[in-house]
Amino acid sequence: LYLSAQEGILFFYHIKGLQYEMKICADVLQPVSSLIFSPDYTILLLVTDLGTVYTYKPAHSGEAVKLVDTCSSCFLVADFLAPGNKYCVSITISGEVQVWLLEDGTCLSKLNLDIEV
């Protein structure tokens, strides 16, 4: 079980029966609004309240890596474009849908819905 709260710390709880073990995985220093696993569960997206998206690879147990940082409009949510783990899509409060390359955070495409979401 992965979870995060207002502190911006990503926790992992390994639960077996009535026993559990907690591990701190990463600290993004911003409140996390959503966590989304890739279709094959190898990458976890962390979307913050301040408009930053991080990637975290549980198998590598490293730090969360900043993928995208917006200043003009905060992300409501981000998710993977299936199949695969190559792209993610996000939507901002201002109604801008964006497609990102997960490898380096390059914005590949934008579509403005012309409505606040």
C-alpha cells in the first residue's frame, strides 16, 4: 500500500496478515493530491497540489524525480496513456489537456478546452 498526505512524504506499507511494516520512500516537500500507478505497476505518478508531477519507481527504491513543474496553472490529475509507460496525460484547472513524455518531461501536445475544470 502506497500513500501520501499533506506533508508530501510517500509511504509504503507492507501488510501481511495482521502485521505491517512502514517505510518512507520519498519526500517531495509538497502536499500530494493523487497517486497513480502505471498499467504494469512499475512507475508511480505523484501529483502535488502546487502543480508538480513526480515519478517514482518502487523497484529501484530511489527518490521521486520531478517530471513537470507548472507555474501558471495547477494540475488536477495526471494519468498514464495506456498501453505502456511512455506517456502521461494531465489536465489543469484552466482546462488545458497536455500529453507528456515520461522519459524527460517534454510536453508533446496541448489542447485547451476553453473551460475551467
